[in-house]
Amino acid sequence: MRWLAKLIYFKVLGWKVVGNTNFSKDSIKKAVIIAAPHTSWSDFYISLLLRKITQVKTNFIGKKELFIWPFGYYFRAVGGQPLDRTPGQNKVEAIAKLFEGKKEFRLALSPEGTRKKVDKWKTGFYYIAKAANVPIIMYTFDFKNKQNTVSQPFYPTDDIEADFKFMKLFYKNVIGKVEANS
């Protein structure tokens, strides 16, 4: 199936991947992976193709209602983890606990928290990485240049303002599929 993913990603869609594509072969078995700008449902299948090509096992979370028959089986098979989103829970803590007891767990999230245009990123991914004591790996959905750029692992410090400035710089000039939301 990897050959099919390569055919679709590289030849049919005309995409390329650049940057740190070897992090799965390094010692980075656990990480929070942030993907931006998240502007379209197309980001999901681009991510699945990229995951197959690089052979980097990644996971994602979704509302528990998505994990019922018949879609639940598929979402779990491609790395999905159901999340109970009822009010009154510490979701950062609950998500950080997903890393416990797993040899390998790379959680992909959108820092925007939505596909709509936002002026400010959510902070949950940052606090999840800190609570789970794992690095953040950034990658782009650059539809203008048809490429995914993958960063080196970044370990958050205690200076959230400086850390967000550093991460936002990685995404400077990146255009998502829906340009108005980039």
C-alpha cells in the first residue's frame, strides 16, 4: 500500500515532503505533532498519505461519537483515539494520559482547533506536550507549494509567549487549501 500512497501523493497530487522526515527512526517515539494551517477536510487524507509514505505512525483524537460502527473500526485502525468531550473534564490531562503506558504515541493536532480562520492558536497542544513531557513536531499543509515541511523536535520551555512566537515563525508564508483561512 506504500507504493499506492507514493503514487497518489507524489505523482497524482504533485506533493513533496521536506525537512525532518526521519524522526520516527530517531528516538522520538512520543510527540505532539501540530499541523497547520488546517483549512480543509483535505488535510486529513494528505496526512494519511504522508504517514504511509514516511512510515511514521501517528495518532489523532476525535469525539467519541465518531468511533461507533461502522466508522469506529476504521478510525481506530488509522490511529484514532476517542475522546469524551462532555463538559467539566480536564481534557489536557486526559489527553496527556494517553501517552502513558505506550511505547509509541505521536498525537497529531491542529493548533487552530478548527478549519476556520482564527487569530490565535489554542494552547491545549502545548500544555499536553508539557504534561506528557514530549516534544512538539510541526508540519505544514502548504497547498500553494504543494508540500509538507516537517520540523525538528521542539521541547516547550516555560516561556509560552517565546515558544508560540518560535512555532508561528515555522508557519510564516504557508498557505492552506482555503487561503482565506490561512
